[in-house]
Amino acid sequence: MFLMGSAPGPETVINGKRCLYFGGTGYFGLHGHPAVIRAGIAAFRHGTHAATTRSGFGNNSALLDVERKLAAFFGTAEAVYYASGYLNGLFLAQGHARAFDVAFVDEAAHYSIRDGVAAAGKRAVGYKHLDPADLGRKLKGSLGRGWSPAVFTDGVFPTFGEIAPLPDLLEALRPYGGILCLDDAHGVGVLGENGRGTLEHFGIAPSLKISMAGTLSKAFGGHGGFIPGPASLIRRIRREVGAYAGSMPAPTPIAAASAKGIDLVASHPEWRAALRANVRRAKAGLRKLGLAADDTPVPVIAWTLGSAAEMKRVQRALLDRGIAVACLKYAGAPAGGVLRVTIFSTHTPDDIDRLIDELGRIL
Ligand SMILES: Cc1ncc(COP(=O)(O)O)c(C=O)c1O
């Protein structure tokens, strides 16, 4: 087990030792940002949370602030904020429950989607990972007369960092009507000119038929899941999703810290440019080592290198040299797991070059 002894950032204390850190998903280094921490501490004067749900007395200015800022960030009429990004699939599936009969789910989709669709009581049909042609076949073969489909996919897949082929998925879905639901936990803040995520990356506008959910726990340096969208959808979610009606909202200091994170990402588009430059540098260097890396702006790169034991060896050897990368078994990973590197806007070019140099020596 590893023990993290500081806020995650380009340098992070792991097992008591300061390391160059290429793990986790703090893409803009905001989890330890002084303004984020100050906002959280100041909000403690309102208590840990309201100790009641939001359908009663449980609203407070921190929660409403997050939702207002999310709607402005994503350019939607409204947004709903809840305690965890893991609930994204459940909120999407229950929020749209009346609009579809069968869920068509990418086979490498995150737990949030798989568990959420199941908890919403919907039949799920898997389609091959990133494969619109297979989606088309599954739609054709699985829909009864008058049934409506919903396609569920991650926007950016967390293990290998692939971007879902949204235009082609929408094209496969078009003859059947239906809706597209996106868990964009890793796309929001990072992809698109304004950081609105995978939809913006492809120039697709959200609508009643195209919904996305995100999390504040990664690029935004806070915590909690959210769905930006039209007022009618958000109203329905507040009314009909059990996890909204029946559980406490995000803790107040976390909401306040998250609101500050949204402000910071909104007012620093140059961080996205810095992240992209770092991703380009890292991927180019990794390719020179013979490691596969696509050319998207996604700051997640992973490989299966031989056996699980071999990947552990590489991870340990890097740690001995003061560099931390992840070795993980996660949604979409093969049984032996992957070695995964994540890049931040706050890494320096030297940090990235050191990772490449050391990896080159170890491999
Ligand atoms: C695709 C995806 N969805 C949802 C989540 C859950 O978000 P959170 O950790 O903010 O609950 C994660 C990762 O943590 C993820 O990778």
C-alpha cells in the first residue's frame, strides 16, 4: 500500500518520500491550491453539511454556487450537483429513465455507468469498446417494436485515455431516435476550447437527447458529480433520482472548495494550453521509447508491458528513482492491469523529460 503524505501535485510525498508524481487525475494541480483550501476552510463555519436533504432545508449558498457556476461554465440553463462522480451513471439513467427502454453500454465503460444502469433497473446490452459498427448491430438486433435506446459511454476512458467516437456513435443511434449519455469525468475541464469536455471537443451541443455528467474531483480540484443541462432535465433529476432525494448533498466545505476550483479553471484557459503542450511533449518522448501514445490532448497514457510482475518491477524501479506512476487494475484494463502515466499542466518540461529518461533506462 502507498501512503500519500501531501496534496497531490507535480511533486507529491509518497511513503514519506517527495516524488515527481505522474499519478492520479489532478490535471491542473488544484487539490492543494491555496485559494481552493482557503475557500473550503472558510465554509466550515456553516458546519460539515446541512444534515438534511436538499428537498427540505438542505440547500445552502455553497451548493447553489456550485450549480450556478457549473451552468455558466458549460453554457446550460441549469446544473445539478451531487456527492460523487461515481453516481454519474445512476443520475443519468434514472434522470432519463422514462425516455428509454434498453441501455447500450460500451463494454469498457466505467463502474459508474455499469452500476448506475443496473441500479436504474434497465436492461443493458454491451457493444464492443469504441465500436460504432458493433453498436449499430446491437441496436438492430436488440430493440423490440416501439422500444427506445440510450447509449451510455465514458467521454474519455480512464485507463487508456481513449476518446469515445461520439459523432459515429450518434450516427449509429440516429435511425432509432434515442439518447446519448456520457460520463465525462476525465473530459471536463480538459477537452474543448472552453474545457466543456468531449462534446465540445467534437463540436456537439448538449440537448435533451445528448446528456453529459462530470466530476469536480479531477480537473477542478474539488469533489462531487454534476450534470449540466436544460431546466426540464435538471428538474426531473431533482424529483426522480433516489440518490438526490435520499442522501446528503456534498459536504459544505467541499462544495465551497469545488466552487473555487470552477472559478479557477474558468479564469485560466492558459492552463489548458499548458496541459496540452505537456501532453504533446510527453507523448512524443514516450513514442521515441517505442511506447504507443495517440496524438489526442488527453493527459492519460497507459500500456500493458509484459506481465503484471514486470509492470510492478517498472513501477518500483521508477519509485526508487523518485518518480511515481500508477500500476492499476481499473475499468477497461486487462486482467494483469496497466502501467499508467498522467500528465498535469503544472509539470515542467524538465519533469517530463526526467520521466522519459528514467523510463528509457528502466525499460
Ligand atoms: C469515467 C469515470 N466516471 C466516474 C468516476 C468517479 O468519479 P469520482 O471519483 O469523482 O467519484 C471516475 C473516476 O474516479 C471515472 O474515471
